Amino acid sequence: MVKHLQIIMLYICLCYVMLFMLKVSHASPDPKEIGLEAQYSDHLCPAIIDLDCAYHHVVSDEHLCDTHGQTHNTYCEFAKARCREVIHPYQHPVALNLAYEGECTGVPTTFTATEKPASDQTTHENLPMTTITEEPKKKSTTSVHTVLQNVFCQQLRYVSCNSDYDIVCASDKRYYFNRCELAKVQCKERSLYEADFTRCGVHRM
């Protein structure tokens, strides 16, 4: 009898250990480790693409140079340009990205059919005028996700999330219709983050 009780107790202990390990493995990440990349990313493009940049308020110099060599006067212009390419990946295999802050600059070097760079040994006869622009190496302190956050949150009253039913659980133990709806709340509650479904438990929206 005693031996059977010991086996039962051992089994119960093992069950508790397994439950504890399962909980740890599905534990929500530390909000400090979750950057803007997870909260404000390309999944918000369907909402950002419909925003009107006329309502975007510029508080400082927002000129951005993209990887296509195009200058954008505001964060809103850049965000919409990127989202257009993200939404149509077949037309744009490599989506536009942020090169650096400020206007695109470079030193254009132009040669015609009768001119040939010293390093180029090919024949330039009957070739049209060609312009080569070398961009200076600059580093940006602004990320794409910071830009998306700025545009999305600044025009929050105009944001219209799509009706895609993609339930997510958040750290406030509430369910949200989709990640766009969660991002709208995150604009006001910066400590809020997407969590594992086990955190929400009973359905609550």
C-alpha cells in the first residue's frame, strides 16, 4: 500500500514539474527585449497605405534617403512608398528600405559616347549618355520601424485596420482582433506587448 502511495506521489510530482517546464517554455518575453520591430512592422502597411500625408505633422527635419536613391520629405512619404512595394512583392522583389537620414546626395559623373572612364576598357561607341552617381557612406540612427511607428501613431485617429480575423493575446491579458488593433493600443500604452495565448486564458476582448 505504502509503495503504491509513493508511486502516486512521484507521478504527481512529475506532472507538476512538466507543467512548470511547459509554462516556462511558453512564457511571454520580457517587454524590454521586444523592440519596435515586432510592434511596428510591415504588417501595418495595409493601414498605413490608406493614410493621407496631408495630415502628417512634421516636428523636425524628416528628410530620408531610400535605397533606390529617392529623397522623401517626410516620414509619411517614406512609409507609404515602402508599403506600396511591400504590398506588391511581385512587382518589387526587393522592397525599398532606409539608406540614411537627410536628402540623397552624390557626385554625378557623366560621360558620353566619345568619353570613356580610364578604368573602363569597353567600347562606348553609339552608347547614350550615362550618369554614374556614387553615394557617400552614411549611417542612419532612425530605423524603418521608428518611421512606421511615427506615422501610424501620429495619425491614429485616421487609421482603419482591416477586418482580417487574426486574434492575438497581449500582456494586459486581453485578446485583440488582429495585430493592427493591438498596435493602435500600443501607441498609447508603450509597455504593452504581444504575449503567448496562455497568458490571456478565458476569452476577453
